[in-house]
Amino acid sequence: MREVCRKLTVLMVAVTLAGLWGAPAAQAAKTWKIGAILSTTGYYAALGGPERDAITALAGIINKQGGILGRKIQVIFEDDEGVPAKSAMLAKKLIYQDKVIGIIGPSFTAGAMAAGPVCEQAKIPMVFMTPTKKVWKGKKFIFHVTPSSNLDAVVIAGWLADKLKVKRVALLHGPSQYDMIVARLVARQVKKNPKLTLVTQEKWSKGDKDMTPYLLKIRRKKPEAIVIGGSAFGPAVAVRNMRDLKMNIPIICTSGTAQRRFLELGGKAVNGVYVTSRLVYGNPLPEEKMIFKVIRQMYKVDPSSFHANGWDAMLVMAEAIKRGKGVPTKMRDAIEGLKNFKGAIGTYNMSPQDHNGLTTEAVVMLQIKNQNWSVAK
């Protein structure tokens, strides 16, 4: 969190959070109400849980230092259980019943697609945490803090061609909205690269617990590498099946896989797998050091890409409150006007044409070694 930081108390780590607070104590009784729609149970719980933890941690730090403009942040958490209809319902509840001035989330693409129009109609800024550009296209109040799936795809195609130096590429992906979007973008980038050829593409079905039939079809096409698009469960199964089939070709998984659950489900089979990520492991960048220290201290784990999602969403929302003085329309303008704003994921340069503001510099390629993350070389 780079410029918005001040020293933590002894209970936290020494950091800086300059500029977010320090206004009159007379206002301290009031709070800034923020809603957070996360999938803390259900299919996407591995995403929503870390996001909730990071939002809680950063909001706590800000409040310990006096809040924003003299008022503390009150985060009202809601669990949509990974159900899009519930995401929309909770957005209405937070806006019209709880009177929030901004919403963080949802955690998954279909949920963001459902909640976005509610926030747009109510003119309440929403900062969501999936890499899907489609959610904010044509909207004024919707923003996202994760590298778009297209940036993911650009990095993957470049890695295949320039680092792995392969030509024949296969693509395997799941059926969720995120899986489908990222697969389409990866396929497009592979086809655009003159050094690469997409030899086949397969999609598993919801509930599949064995990817062998798809992998046998892929193997017949003799790919030199495979890209797997999905979240933790499907890719972990696919990697284990590939090891059983002795398919010893490079594997790249998309950013939805950059979570601890993938390591746990895949076991030793995931060693050697490449995964796109939002954080640098082993030697965090200066902008990332705070999130590593805080999450390690509070939760006894290394932060995942999904911790980074929650952290930067809270960071952007806090800056919007400060610049917009808690007025939702002015907060919207503040987010769209962010320039060179540094978060744990990357540097945000928002505009009316770009409600994400990140570049490929925000995407890191990791390789799993000893069932842990390391920066790929």
C-alpha cells in the first residue's frame, strides 16, 4: 500500500498509512458504512475467505489510526454463497437497508455481473474482485482491482512462446463464467502469436472428478504444453490425472488457481506447474511487503492472490472515501481519477475508458516447487 500508510501499533507491523485520517475527533462517533459481498461459503469459499481476512485486516489498521477524515470504517460483510441471485439481493439490502456508501465484491464473475447493475442504478461505487472486464464495460460506478483475464492471457502466451519456447499448445478449462472467459482470451492470444499454434481445446463439465477422458483427447494432438483455466478443484484434478498418464509437458494454470487449496488438493503432483499470480513470493516488492507482514502475523499464512484482491479493494475504497468525502458520486469520480496509485497488486491508472488501470506488470508468473510458490525463471 505504498503512499497511504503510517506506523502500526505494536500489535501490528511497523508501516505507514499516511493521508487517510486525522480529522476532528468530534466526528469519531460516526462511521463510513461499506458493504462487502463475498463468497465465504459455497463453491468459491477459497476466494471469499482470504478476501474477507484482508479487508478485515486493512480496515482494522485504518481504524486503529483514527479512521478516514475522523470517522472509522464499518464493513458490513455478507455471504452470497457463490449464488449470483443472492449477490444481487445482498447488494440491494446493503444499499437500501444498510445505507452503505460503497460495495466491495463480489468474489466471482457471475456474482459481480448480478450485483453490478444494482449498484449502477443506485449510483453506489462497486469495487469487485474478479478479472472480468465485461462486468464494468459501459458502466460508470463499477471498477475492479485484479488484472483482467486478458492481461493474464497475454502473459501466458508470451511465456509459452518466449520462455518455454513451445509451439503446439492445448487448452483445458472448466464451465464457469470465469473459466469460459479466460479460456476464450487465452485461445485468442495463442492464435495471435505467430510462434504458437492452438492444437486443441477441451472443456470439462460441472461436477467432473476425473479429467482423463479430456486429457486422452488432448494427448492425441501431441501438444508441447497445456494451459488449464479454472479455480482450485478442476485444475488440481487435471494435473493429478496428467501425472498418472505420464503427460510430461509444461502446465500453466490461470490466476484463479493461485490459492492454497490448489496446492493442498494437488499434492506433490502440482510441483513444476506454472501459475499466474498477483503477488511476488520469496522476495516481495516494496509495495507488497506490508500485506505479507500483516497477513502472516494475523492469520499465520502467506497471502494469496485473493488476499491481495481484498486488500487492494479496501485500499481503493478507503482512498475514494477520503477524496470524495464519503459522497458516493464523488467517490466514483475519485476512483476513476486514480493515477499512479500503488497497491499490493500493482499501480492503478484509472480512466473513463479503463476501470481497472493495471498493465501486464501486475501479473507475475510463479512456479510451484516443494508444494509452495516461487517466482518462475
